[in-house]
Amino acid sequence: MSNQFSALGINEQLLESLTELKISVPTDIQKKTIPILLNQKEDVVALAKTGTGKTAAFGLPLLQLINPEKTDVQALILAPTRELGQQIYTNLVSYASHSPAISIASVCGGIPIKPQIERLKEATHIIVATPGRLIDLIQREAVSIKKLKYLVLDEADEMVTALKSDLDTLDAEMPKSRRTLLFTATMPGTVKQLVQNYMSKHVVHLEADMAQMGHQGIDHKYIVVEPIEKLEVLLHFLNSKEGQRGIIFCKTKAAVNKLAKKLAINKFSSGAIHGSLSQGIRDRIMGQFREGYIDILVATDLAARGIDVKEISYVVNYHLPDTYEAYVHRSGRTARAGAKGLSLSIIQEEELPDIPEFEKELGLVFSELKKESEADREEINLVLWAKKIFKTKPNRTVSSETKEKIKTIFHHLTKEELMEKVLADHLMHGTPHTKTEASQKK
């Protein structure tokens, strides 16, 4: 049993769940938030980066504050994406495993609405929702939030654009006496406006210890490349991280698709997600990534919001993000739950002045990763080529007679001799990628 969570005021049932989940030490934001949510009445604004345990910081006290004897919706948690909403829901259900009287529902967009309408016919105490889907359900009179006691805005800085139009609609449906809890990784002017417009004048402001605010454990690096080298440098980096999971961020959907195709050609275990893919495809690829069937996710910022996968070793900025907030969210996907991680930005010479700006604005220190020498690159390319051959599926169209003739030719060679000859032939003729690069350099 966790004495530390007990000291924060968490009840016996929740402590049993935490013990089963092997959660024993509260994070900084949990230590600061939980007692205030349990013992005070004010609205709360909590500034904490991704990966600092925000879901438990609001989830545990909410579960404790719910009155299971009442059938009304008492708490609403709004999330920017279905992926994040689903993760919050899963976490809350696991925390409530010894509190069977509490009913939790997830009503997010991107999936059929009818099963959600059916689910909401049952008594529901806590709803996790995306704003658009919740408004749809309210308009269909499938749910009421008129007796709501607690509103949580999670990842508010990621949701602020959607909330501009939706929060007015939802605000009219909620009682003014509700308590609002806002959690955000950054505090841009748009979030400050949310606080002014939708929260009481007496707001408790909390901030996770800077040492624990999502940058802890992350090694921030950049590497300067010529445009022509960008893909090759990325492939070399991925080759050095074989067997580890990572996310590569691109600015556009087209760039995601193009890069994912290049990785597939080079036999890397990868998948792509962006906003134009159906929710079903995104869920399938996320499932494959979460379960370890693929090692690399290529994504846009929008599609990657709310990804909470443990053991992500690295994040690559194939294109630098447009905002400082986006960099925080990207890099925060690695080094979760106290682990170490790497955030690598592959940049061109003209982007170099951006690095000190990121350092100054975010209080980070970047170190430069030097490119390998030409000789090192050639050797790494050979290893990549060998891996590509190893992962190539056998060609079933060649006749068995021809295969026998080839086998007879190679019959007297040892494995080492055959390898030396194939390697020599490859170096003599080069790969299409090498030829293209060589011709462009002339």
C-alpha cells in the first residue's frame, strides 16, 4: 500500500488499485494537485508537461469526490483527440477497479454514435469526451450535463482552437456552480483567455517543478545536414536505434506519406498516421505501435496528440515545428514515467538560428550531433543494404530450373566467399540511392 498517496488523502479503494498498478510514488504535479482538489473548492489551473502524471492528478481525486448514489453526470473530462480521451478513460477505469459503484463512459468522435447513445441510457457518473461529439449527444438529448459538478479541460493548449466555438455551447449547458480544472503543458495567450472567460476569479495556479516538467530525462540534440543528405542521415540514425520505438514528426500529411514510403522501401518496421486517415486505420496503426508490432510511427502534430506509449526511446523532428508549444508536445512523447529519451531535430543550415530561440523560450539546452564521415556513412549504408536484403521476401516467380543452375554456380563457394563477392558486386555497381546522390553532387 502506498503511504505516500495515503498521505495525500487518497482513500482505501483507490490505494488498492494503485498498488495493483504498481504506482507507489506520486509525481510532483500529483503531490500539489490531489490535496487541493480533495480539500478545497476553488477552480484550478495546473501547468505540467506531458508525461508528468496529470491523469492521476485529476483522476484520483475526481473518483473519490463522486457520489455513486446519485445517477447524474457529475464530472466531465474534455480531451482534444479521441486517442487521448481513450487513454484517460482506460486509466480512470484502472484506478476505479476497486470502486465498482462508479460508472465511467467514453464518448469521443471518430466512431459510431449509436452505441454511445445506448451506453448513456445507463447511470453515468464520469464522462470522458471530445467536444464535438459531446455537443452532438447533448443536441440529441442523449446526455445532460446540467447537474455537472466538475469540468476538466485536459491538454487545454492542444484543444484551444476547437474550444473557441464549442465551449460557449457547452458552457450554456453546465451549471455556473461547477468547479473547473484546467491542465495544460504551456500557457499561451489563448489559454489565458480561456481561464478568464470560463473560470472563476478565484483560481488556484499550480505548476509542476521545472525539473520534472516533461524535459527531465530528455536529451535534446540537433544535426545540420544538406537537403540531399536528410533521408540518408535519418536512415543511419534509425539503423542505430534498431529494436527501439520512436516517433518521427513531419509538418504535412504529404511529407508523412512520402517518408513512410521511403522507410518501407528500406525495410524499416513503421506506420504512418495523419488527419486524413480514417479513425479505424489510425486506431489500427496506433494499436500496432502500442503493442510493439511496429517500431516507428511517422506522424503529423495533430495525429500524434495524446499518444501516451511507454518506452518510446526517441523522437525525431524531420521538420522543425512551427511553434514552441508543438516542440514541447513532440519531445514529451519520450522519457515518460521517469525513463530517459532523445529528441533529435534534423535541420538545414538556414534553420540553425532557430535552435537558440527554442533554447531561450523553453529553457532547454541543445547539443549538436556531428555527421559521420563519408567513410563511416558508406559503411553504415552497407549495413542498411544488408538488412534490406535480409528482410526481402523470396521471389517465387523464378523457375526451379533456373534456381538449380544458379545454385550449381555458387555450389563451391563458402558463405564467406559468397558474401565477399556479393559485397564487391554491390560496391562496384552501387544502389540506385547512391547513384542518384552521386549524380546530384556532380
